[in-house]
Amino acid sequence: MPTCPAGHQSTASDFCDTCGMRIEGAPAAATATATPAGQAGASGTAAARETCPQCGADRSGQFCEVCGFDYSSRAVAAAPAVQPSAASPATTEPAASPPSQAPELAWTAVVTADHDYYQAVIAAGGPDSSSIEFPGYCPERRFTLTGKEMRIGRRSVSRGLEPEIDLTGPPIDPGVSHLHAVLIAKPDGSWSVLDPGSSNGTQVNGDDIASGVEVPLHSGDRVCVGAWTVLTIQSA
């Protein structure tokens, strides 16, 4: 039984049944490779050889060394799947950018003396209203709202009270209690106002607010305390 160069025994005498290699001494299989006229070799005839029908390369075994054509099944061998290298870092999707956050607003309380509010208080005929005079001059004061709360009132040494928004004056608004109201910071960045039980009460935009109840504030709201003091809440 013929043996191919790779050591396989073959029932065929020309090409190995196992690997397809040519068996030494076997005649080359003739293929229809006619030499064009005038292009014959020195001997006048072209040497017969088997070539790959897929790419034209000379056959050297069962599979074409150039394109992988399988001579036994007459089909192109499938290319092996390329596995990612273990040393190559895994490809990951880029981390999503955090959602943009709206800039934190800066809140301010602008304190002024308001003549219209003063007239409304006098017209209501509150205690000692007849003896309260509107100040001839009251400079505008601005307080930046910071921290968790801002107390509104008048400083008291004996009570150890130092409100963050000190309305002691001059001029002094006699209707403002030592602890008149409290501005409270909210988790969403806004503010609210609470009257803890002042003697003369607190108004927001002209309406009296209940004692001990937080009232949400918006930019432009007016918090009225005492006889003529107004705090305009602003955000920017």
C-alpha cells in the first residue's frame, strides 16, 4: 500500500487519502493548462501540474496554502475565529457623563422701610400705633442667606440673642420682636419663613401667616414685620 511523505498509508497511489499530499513517484495529475501559442517552454511542452481552482497556487496538500481551498470537499476552508488576546484590555463603553446640575441660586434679603406697609399698620389701629412714626431716613440693607436658618429680629445682650438679620437699627422699628421670624433653608435650595410667635405677627405679600407654620418663599416675595420693615427675598 503506498505511503505519503507524511507517513500515511493510502489506498490511492497518486495522492494521500488522509492529507492529500502527492505520493512520491506518482504521476502528476493533468490539468487543462494549455500553453498559449508561441509561449511553449524550451522542450516545447508545459509541465503538467495541479493548481488551486480558487487562487491558482500550486497544490501541495489537501488544503491550499494560500487561500485554504479544500481539495477533497472542493470548498474553501472556514477561517478560524480570532479570539481576543488575554493581554489585551477589555473594551468598555465610556462612562456616561453625569447629568448637568443647575447652578445653585444665591438668595438675598433686602431690608427697606416701606411707607405703604406703614400706613396699612397705622390704619389697622394696632397697639401704640398712634405713637409710631415713619423714619425720615432708613438705608437699604442686604443680607445674604446662608446656612440652615436666618433669624430675623433685634439683638438682645441680656438674652444672648444675636439674630443673623439684625434689625436693631437705627432707625429702630418698635414693632419688631427680638426674635420675630426665621428664614429656613430647604433641601432643594429654596427658603421658607416661619413666625415663632412674635407679638405683632408677620405678613407675606400682604397676608398674615399663622404662627409656627412654614410658608414657602419665592424670588420677589415680601416679608413684612414690625411697623414699617419689609424684607424683599431675591434669588440670582
